Amino acid sequence: MKKTTAYRDLVDELIEMPSIRDALDLDSIPAPSTLCKAFDRLGMTVWRVLLNVSLADLPLNGVTGIDASGFERAHASTHYTKRTNLTIQQLKTTLLVDTATNAVLDIHVTTARKHDM
């Protein structure tokens, strides 16, 4: 089952579903920021293990594609970055994807290299 739920919506759903809370052994429902902070603390090793476990049952065809994309991280205003002498780094992501299932087999994210423009 695929579910695309934002963290805030997930918290709202947990309020409405006591059986799910019981299954997860949650006495209280965490704030959305708690979930975000918990995911941020997970190291890359944990994410790779989770990715590999999630791929275990997929019928992969062995033919893969690679795609690299760059992203501007412009959430801070230009005025703010100049005033504070802050450098906002760009992200470059590289994905290895199975062509039959479109499953992401591996991902690499870096701020060290600029993306192609």
C-alpha cells in the first residue's frame, strides 16, 4: 500500500486511529517537528539499509538508468544571506533507478559539486 501523507497529516490521522497508535505502542502522538528531527538524526547507513530492505521483494530487471539533477536551495532571501555573510550551497543528487519498476536503487546527494546549468 502506497500512502503519500505529509507529516502533519500523519499526526492528524494518528489522532483518528487509536488501533494504529496501539500497534505502534504510542502513549502520546509526537508533534510533526519531532518526526522531522528524528528522520534528520538517522545516518546515511540507516537509510541505505532501509532502501535495500524495501527493494528485496521487487522484481528488478537488472537494467538501470542514472540521472543527476541539481537543486537551488534558495529558501533564504538574498538580503539575509548578504547581511549575514551566509553561503547557501546547491544540492546535486544522483539516482540509480531500475528501468522496469522505476525503483530507486541508490541515491547520492552532495553539496560539494555544483549542478550543471
